[in-house]
Amino acid sequence: MALESNERPGRPIAKFESMLKTDDVYFFDAEDFEDIIHHYLNNGKVALAKKAIKIGLQQHPDSIQLKLLDVEVLVFENNLDDAEQLLDKLQLLDSSNEEIYIQRANIYSKKDNHEAAINLLYKALDLTDNGYDIHSLLGMEYLFMDDFQMAKKSFMKCVSFDEHDYSSLYNVIYCFEFLEDFDGAIYYLNDYLDRNPYCEVAWHQLGKQYFEKRLYPEALTAYDFAIISDDTFMGAYFEKGKVLEKMGKYLDAIENYETTIEIEDPTSHAYLRIGKCYEMLNNNEMAKYYYYQTVHEDPLLDKGWLAITDFYYKKRNYEKAFYYINKALNIDGENPLYWKKCAKINAALKKYDQADYAYKQAVDLGNYELTTWLKWAEVAQLNNDLNSAIQILAQGREFYPESARLQYKMAGFHLLGDDPINARIVLIDALKNDIEKLFFFEEEFPQFAATEWTLNIIADIKKASN
């Protein structure tokens, strides 16, 4: 027997959940079912949402809104064919319902057909007087297409509808940042702050834009206003600390990082920054203390282990540096910079085989920096593998064909390998490329730099250039 809703006082959600625990069936208005379903969907309780849809449609079989919520769940669960069939039926009943076009757009988006999704969303816009949610969806579709200009415009419209929509505000600034239009972001945020002078989120974002442009005093002022607007805004204190670091005001930076720890539970990132500040102040004991606090707070933070590695590397305690770089690699073995650091430590320990392996890992993982090729070649040469050293430099020249430094080093290695023919070819290329950088060759290979053979080549190049 179905009971009328007024027979069971209380909120619809509580009443619905009470019904599920009994054999009774309560009657709800269609609008109540919509509220119940939205509640469960917003809280990720899809199974309960589906139960509510099923019972709702039993009580209100003609409710288009309940059927559209059924479509929403079908799309969420990737039952796209069933969703499309249901939408086809609904469109025959109500072709001017914008939600039908929105759900069709969601289906196309799931199929990575973002252009079609955008076209449908614009149709939905034509059918509604309130396009706030649709502009948000449009913004996301444009982001999927990497069209940051149009995404920015869509999210700006969301902010114009609701200036407290901070999610859209963040997305607007994200688009500006991706486009590297920091001046545009600054202008937009200042305009926004003229209307919302106590918005800590906007002040915080403005500070980040000034920071990117290295306008540190302006960034500091923006973060101060963010803190005035909300003195518990942890992010503003943290970012202010970073600005103060850049300005060399390490004690002030530490004070701000410590404030973040007072506001919320300690974070490994705050400990790490405090450690960096103490290191810059040459307070090694405090620096070391906070670095160890960092990894104690979060043992999986590879940057913490790397900070300890760098600390000991600078102290030339290479054994400890080696121990801690392996900690970082155990956490993130796909990080090429960690492998490069590992290679440098092994080279300092004269473990050239291991250094060679580490440099190879760094390159295989995408580190193609000029210094990587130069140092890797040096390691191979120190490992008495001159052929490999030359091959490494040849690889490096593919990435840096105009690097005179690579060419001078290669010429020197050819001479070390008693190969004057190839040495002459490469040395001539280097001299033609940049004779001003001959000092690289003279400093690294003094035994060859002043020989008659080398001086004649230099003289010939100078003569030809005149």
C-alpha cells in the first residue's frame, strides 16, 4: 500500500531511505524524486540513485525529467546506446527540452567527438534563458580540444553569471596561463577585484601571475590582500613564502611557511621549503632537520629525498648522497633528472660503470640536455671506452648540431684515440662554427691545443675567413 508523503513527515531523502528498509511503499512527488536522485548522484551513490529512478518512474511513468536522469546515469555508466535510444523517444515527446541536447552532447563527448558535442550545446543554449551550466560544459569541451581561447570565453561567461563561481574563475586563469598571457590574466583579475575587492581567491591568483612575471613586490602585495580578506587562507601564506624566498628574505619566508603549519596540519611541502630557506641561511643543522621532517611527514615525496641528496652532494658526502638518491629513484624511477643526479654522484665516487648506466637511463627517459651528453661522454672516456664516448657525442650532435662545445670535445676525443683524420674534420667544423669558443678545446685538451698540427688548422681557418 502506498502512503501519501504527508503521512510520513520528514525530509524526502530520510523518508526514501526509511522506505527502503521496510516493506512499505511511500508516495513522493516527481520533484521529490528529482531531489533525491540529484542528492545521490552528487554524493557518488549511483546504486541508490538508480533505485530512486526505478521507483520514481513506477510512480510517475510520464515524467520526462526522471527519464532524463535515467539517461544521465546511463551515460555515466557508459551505456551510450541505451541512452541514445531513450533520448530518441524523449525528443519525440519534447523536442524543445534543452536537457535532451545536453545529454546528447555528453554522449558525443564520451565518444571524443567534441565538435559535435559543442554544436549540440549551442542548440541547448538557444532553448534556455539560463545558460550558466551549458557555458561551463562548453568550456570543458573546448579544453578537451585544446582551444584555450574559446574555453576562456566560455568560463568567463560563467563568472559573469556568478562571480562566486571560483571553479570557473580558476579555469579562466588556467587558460590565460596556458596561453602564457600573464598580462591578460592580470588585467582580468584586477577588473574582477574592482567588483569583488575582498575575494581572497582572486588576490591569490593575481599574486601567482605577478610571480610568473617576476614582479615580486606586486605579488607580495596581492598575497597580503588575500590574507587580509581571509587570514586563514593557507595557500596565500605559502605562496607569499615563495615570493619572499625569491627576494632573499628567508627568515620572513620561514615565518609564513610556519603559519601554514599552524593553520592546518603540517605538510611535507612546507617543511621542504623551510629546509631550503635554512640552507640558504647556511644553517645546516636546521636545514637538515627540516629535510628529514619532510620525508618523515611524507615518505613518498621524492623531492624530499632529492633535497637531502643535494644537501649531502654539496657537502661532498657522496656516499650519503648516493644512498638518498636511490630513495628518490625507488619512489620515481621514471624521473630522468633523478637518474642524471645519480650519474653525477656515481661519477664523483669514480663508479664510472654505474654512472654510465645512470646517464643512459636519463637519456632513455627523455633527458637530452647538452650537459647530459657532455658529462656522459666524459664518464665513458674515464671508463676507458673512447669509442662509446665519441658515439655519445655524435648522438648529442643530433640534438645540438650547432654546439661548438660538443664539436671541440669530439675533436679532442678523436685525438685521444689517435684518429687525426676525423679529429681534423670535426675541429674544422668547430672552428667554422664558433672560433671564439676554442678555449673549450684549449682548457680540456692542453696537450693538443699548442701543437703545430692544431695551430696550422687554426691558421688555415682564420686565413680562409679573411
